[in-house]
Amino acid sequence: MASRLKLFLAAAGLAVLLQPAFAEPPRAVVELFTSQGCSNCPPADALLVEYSQKPDIVALSFPVNYWDYLGWKDTLAHAEFTNRQKNYAHARNDRQVFTPQMIVNGKKSCIGSDRAQIEKAIQATGKGRSTLPVDVAIAEQNGMVTVSLTEMAEVQHREAEVWVLPVLRLQTVPIERGENKGRTVTYANVVRGLKRIGEWRGGPARFEVSAETARSGADGYVVLLQAQEGDKPSVILGAAKSPGL
């Protein structure tokens, strides 16, 4: 009897270990546009580290390159991220592009270090919901990632694009020159690319991408379902992060 009990407990423990560790559905996506050459950015970078640890928040760092001329070239920046920030500004018709800037759910612009302003924007864009209106589920098997979309609430935008973003979970950078000379800054969930994998037109849908493409050498990935206004990014309808982020 004792040996059977031990065998049962061992099997149960193994079953627990094999269960996938998926994050709960997020209530918000926060995107921080930051730069290693910006002296005002480290407090916002630290705040994003905090947000990255919240299971109901998808937090992303987008390092931009337009402060590189100040004496330190950002080691994580990409022109694609600068373009994304500028496109957000065009979509809002305010032309406000600055660092640190936080974009909440693809709509609200905030000062990236202002926690109260960010929380207010999360509430405003959430419209009283506890999660984003479209559930995004991720499953990995045989080297493929399957993304499943399910509407959980009424959505105004029924045309959106599905994106996969490879992400580095934590990156610590010693900054040797420029406005942050001598500082060592830790960045959370640093985006390394934007890969479009399909279009959504409402209702349930499934998309596939190889796990190798989704990660692209990074620690994990985030999936975004984002509406467009012309060729500009707009409201985020759903999101999910891979286990470990």
C-alpha cells in the first residue's frame, strides 16, 4: 500500500510539473518608449520592471534611437521602435513624441514615470472591464505556436492585426557616456522585433507561427491583437505573454 501511495504521489507531482504555466488574461498593455541616453528615463525603466512582474499587465520596453547623438548610442534601440512611437503620435493627432513615454492599450499617452497617470489611463481605456475584450490563448507543440482568439466582450474595431514580439526578459546595461554616464540600468521585457502573423476580422480565429520565429533568439514573446487606423497602430484588443515573462 505504501509503495502504491508513493507511486501515485510521484505521478501526481509529475503531472503538476507538466502543466503549462500560462499568465492570466491581461487588463492592459503598457509600452514604454525609452532611451539609454535620456536622463529622465531610469525612473520609468524601474517602474516598467515593476509592471512586468504583474500577471495582469503586459509590459514592454521599446528603446528608441533619436537621442543617440547626445554621446551614447543606445545598445538596444531600433529605428522600427522610433517609427512605432511616431505612428502612435500621428494616430492621436497630437504629434507628442518624447521619452520616457508610456502608451497604454495603444491609445493613451502618459509620462512614463508617472504611476498615477498610467493607472488612470489603464482605467480609462479599460472601460470598467477586468480584462481586454479579446482573449488571446497561446499553445506550443511540435515547434509551433498556436494563437487562438475569442471575443469576451463587445468590440468596436473588428479589423485588427496579430503580431508576435520577441522579448528579452531582463537586460542590465552599464552606460559609459552621455546623460546617464556611470549609471547601470535594468530594462524589462525589451522588444527585439515586430512580426505580423495574420489579420483578424472578428469572431473566433486561430493563427500559427514557428516557435523559433516567435522567440527569434529572445527569452520569450508577446502576442498582440491590435487595431489599425489606416497604416497607424491603434487600440489593443487582446494580448498574451509566453510562459516565463
